[in-house]
Amino acid sequence: MKQSKTMEKSQNNIGVLEEHPLGMQPRFKVGDRVQVRDMPYFFYTRSQMWARGVVGTIAALTYSDLVPEDEAFNVDGRVEQYYIVRFRQKDLWPEYPFDNDTVQTESPERWLEPARNSE
Amino acid sequence: MSQKSEVDPRRVGLLEAMRGQGKEWEVLAPCYGVTNPNPPWKTSLAAMCDCLDVSGALPTLDRRRAEDELAEAVYGDVPAPESQLLTLVHTMLNRGLVSERELASRMRTVRSRLEAV
Amino acid sequence: MNKAQKYSTDGAEHNHKAAPMVEEITDFEVLEIAVRELAIEHGLFTAEDHRRFTEFAESVGPAGGSRLVAKIWTDPAFKARAMEDPVKACLEIGIDWSKPTGFGTPSDYTHLTILEDTPTLHHVVCCTLCSCYPRPLLGMSPEWYRTTNYRRRLVRWPRQILAEFGLILPPEVEVRVEDSNQKCRFIVLPVRPSGTENWTEEQLAEIVTRDCMIGVALPQPGRTADVHPVHKARRPVHSSHHEEAAR
């Protein structure tokens, strides 16, 4: 893993803590099946492109970061893991014509929960 | 899912006056044989957007949402980068970051200054 | 108003320093200066910050990305380092993601991820929320990348968008759309094309155009420039409003 380096948090949250505080570990690992939580708002606030409860796979762990202050489900000052999550296009859009195509997006941990029906 | 609007789409007189004069870079540059695809002020505009985000005066996400709305509702026929400039100023006016009156006045001053060179 | 002076490109013969210039002072140029001055006077940001970010904007272009890809293609040890720590590898080729603040810019951050294509996997990148883009490596984003037309349609109909760019992929190839909606920034590492054996890094970098690193084009011998659909497509052809109304 990268060496830890603490950078001062700027006013707009540019700084990133690269080391987890003691005791906090990422909840998911690469390959885990996860589900987007049923939340009042999604990553895309203008066009709702993600069906609720769609199951995806953790493709990568990216970095840990401070939780944005305007998040409704926030605990102040908490650091959380961010992930790249991969979805099959066919799981998002049943009529999507190509079986192998996928889409990935980046998500903070709190938007994800373990998939209810793991394969 | 509906999202509250970021911006007032009513047209701004000062900005409307600039449109449709054939002075957008993509129209003007070829007339002068200039092949640079960007006007010289484009990097300054980009820097302004970064600065407004860093200072918190106009966060990028808000600015881009407003830009998307305005591009669709008002400035759809304006090419880049003029569209980005107009939508930025329109958004700043909406938010009271600058006023139309002082902007008009400053534009007169700036133009005199540039033309005096 | 200044009289427009038309410069011919042939004028170079008489005045070797004269390049064609737009000699008019447009309202847009004046507006940019005016709003910037007022913003600084109102304390919205400082002149110093503006200068730093302008220098940044002027310093970036796609050449860095091209060199990164070419070096990865030709140097397996560098590739291993780059896939392990992309930001550090960029520093090796003179691209510093921490500029100009020490923490990167408020849009680019310092989390570069390299998306490696294979013969059966093709990546293409967008940012649906606000057109985030790996500026330290690719420079300023092209206008088509910033349109809602591209951003909204790519995640939904990627192959249609690619086809508009002239790129058609077989059905068995996985087209993977990467939406850079948080702090990671992405660059596509295309498959090195055949016919480039024994090419130098410089020769390879020439065919790794910006569009190849976004994922809307494939590098090919002889293709050293990006060509785009003629239609500007400013308005979504496939409007998301219609999609939402149908739900």
C-alpha cells in the first residue's frame, strides 16, 4: 500500500488522508458483490440512470477521504473508503443489446451495502 | 428525479447584446486566417472557474449544473468557449456575485483601456 | 473600436514575426476581463490564485499523456511502476499532479487511474456530473466532452457514441464506460496497434492522440490528429427529458 501522508484539509476538501484512522478498515474488497443503497438521492441528481438495488462488483479500492460536509448521512470528521464499482449494462437496462458491456463509477462506502443475494 | 434549478433562465440584456454579432472565435478566427482553435482568454476563463471553486464562491458542481441548464434553455446556439463565458457570467449575476450595472460600466472602462493601446 | 486589420498568412515573408491575429477587441474578451476584475475586487478570489491557475491551464496539453502511453508501451519496467502508482510515474515524465496548489487543482485532484485496454476490453471515459477530465495529462477538455449530449448518452448508449466517432467494436468486446464522478481521474491505455514494431517512443507518441486516451478512438499508424463529427450536437439528440417523462 502507499505510504501514508497526511495533507492539510483545504477549505474545499482537496486534502486527502491516505491512512485509515486506527481501527477503521474498508468494508469491501475487490470482487465483493455490492448493492447501491436505497437512498433519497443518487450520484446523478439530474438523470436517474441507476435502478435501485442494482448489484455490482467492487472493481478497485481507490482512496479514503473525508466525508463531504453536506451529506445527509454524514458523521462529522469521518474518513471513508471510496470504491470503483462495476455494473453490467444488462443489469441496468434489460433491453441493452450487448452482454459483455459494463459501466463503472466511483462511490463512497456509505452508498453501498453487501448484495442481498450473493452468487 | 427533479432537481431544484440552479439558475434563473431569464435573459440578461447585457449578455444578449453580445450574441449573434459574428464575433465568436470560431467565426472570427477564420476571417483573420487564425488557426488557433481557442481565443486567448480561454485559459483565463478556465482559471477563473477553478478559483471560484477553491474560494467557495461558486463550486464547480453548481456552476456546471447551471451551465447545463443555461446551455439548454438560453445559450444553445452559442459556440464554445463563448457559451461557457456567458453561462458563467449569467450564473454569477443570478447569485449576486456581480451586478449587471457594474459589469456594464467596467466593460466600458476595459474597452477604452484596450483601445487606447 | 479598433479597425480590423486583416493579416494574410503570406505576410510572414515581409515581417517574419507576424503571425495572423484577430485584431478586433470583442465583447467577449472585454467581458472576461471585466468580470475577472470585479470578482477580484469583490474578494471572490485573489489575483495571485488566478495567475497560478492561468499558468496551469496554459501549461497543460495532451503531449504528456501521449508520452506516458508511449513509454508504457515500450518500457515494461516503467509500465509496472505506472500501474502501481500512476501519479508517481507521471512525475518521472515531468507531469506533476500536485500543481499548482501542492494538492492538485480543485478539479483534477491527485488520484490518477490508468485503464488498460486489452483485445477484449475497451474503456471510454466521461464525467456525467460535470465533465471532469485529467487535465495534467490531456490539457483542457474538448468541447464535445463537456456537452450533456456526450455525458448523458455515453453511460447509456456507449456504442452509439463510439460509432459517431467512427469506432465500431465487435459485440464480444467488452465496452466499459468509466464515469469519473468522484476524485479519481482516468486515462485510457490503448492496446498498442500492430504495425508499430520497432517504433521509437516519439513515433508512438505521435499516434496516441487525445481521443485515444479518452477512448473514442483507437491509435493507428498514420493517424496523428483527431477528427470529429461535423455536427456540433449542442442539444441532446436523445434528450434525457424524454427519458424521464417516460418513467
